[in-house]
Amino acid sequence: MSQDSQNIVVGVLALQGDFAEHIKMLELCGVRAIAVRYAEELDGIDGLIIPGGESTAVAKLTDEGSAPIFSAIKEKIGAMPVYGTCMGSIFLAKEIEGSSQGRLAVMDIKVKRNAFGPQRRSFESDLVIDSLGAEAFPAVFIRAPVIVECGPAVEVLSAIDEGIVMARQGNLLVTAFHPEITDDLRVHQYFLEMVKEYRRSRVDQARLQPLKR
Ligand code: GLN
């Protein structure tokens, strides 16, 4: 484990969807990963992954207003890195085409759900993504959305004919595909670089605080 990875803890939102696969990937990357279900659990983490799943199911939890975890996540967004996979990207999007379902609405993107048609549910496509290196990434799409519009602060990291499938806005990262069900660690490693950067800036900030006497 590199010096840099030591003590890093990444949370994976574990209300619904394939959080266990993300936890496994993070552990393979050499960091600690925890399943996050309650607002208090956000305090001990350096980054958060919102996994794939069914966005309408998670939207219901926000509608009922019963889960304080959503406002707690929203408070941390902007500082703490957050990575949304597939459903996670829908949940972070400011706009969803033709829907007003509950979501965090923090990233300046408009997504189209089930963009490949409800029937063409699952397929794999090798994508060359410059930020991940020259070797193609085995991107698995499962009833996936695409990003159809994005604001000027959004950096497009990968696009296919149907739309944008990987993008970043500051400390927010989204992919329409599922790296957690491949054995390629590069998207998680990319996210962990964002997390390490955030941790370094927090440590620097703590050092700059005047000593209390
Ligand atoms: N189609 C799902 C939705 O709209 C997302 C699918 C996924 O996360 N694999 O919520």
C-alpha cells in the first residue's frame, strides 16, 4: 500500500444497488471502504461513491424526506469528492430528461435515463479514455443513462455516439457505466487521486489553523 493510501476511508452509499462491488474494488485499490447508511457515518470518510441501482427507488427515500443522509451528503458536496456510477450519476444530476424524481441535483448535467432503450439493457464497450491511459477500458452499461447536456464547469472525459458517459465537475465524478463489475481498477484509482488531493488539502488546512491556547 502506498504511503498516500494509508488511512484513507471511502464510503459507499449502501441504501440500494451494487455497493458491495464498489467496496471490493476500493479494497483492491488498497484503501478502507465502508458501507454508509446514516448521516453520522459521513463524518469519518474522505470520499463517497453512489453506486448503480434503481434511481426511482432511491428517489422515493428522498420524497419521504425520511433520510437525513441526503441533506448531509449535500452539505459535503463541493468539498468532499463524490463519484456516482450509473444510477449515482442520475442522482447527482441537476436535470433528468422528462422527470422530476427526487435527487441531489448538484452537478450541472442533464441525463437521459435508460438511454439505450429498455430492451438493450446490458452491453460492454471498449472505450479509450485519455485520463485513464492508452489501454481501452471495458465499460459495462446496464440500463444506463447518458449525459445529454452539461454546463461549462463540466469536463467531458468520455463520450460515445449516444452521449457523454464519463464527466467531472470539480470534486464530482460520474460514469454511466459500471467499472465495479470489471477487474479494471483505473476508474476507482482516478477517483482515489481526487480523494487523496482532498485529504492533502484538509491536512494543510488543519496545519494552518492557529493553535488554541
Ligand atoms: N436504469 C436505472 C435508473 O434509471 C439505472 C441503472 C443502473 O444504475 N445500472 O435508475
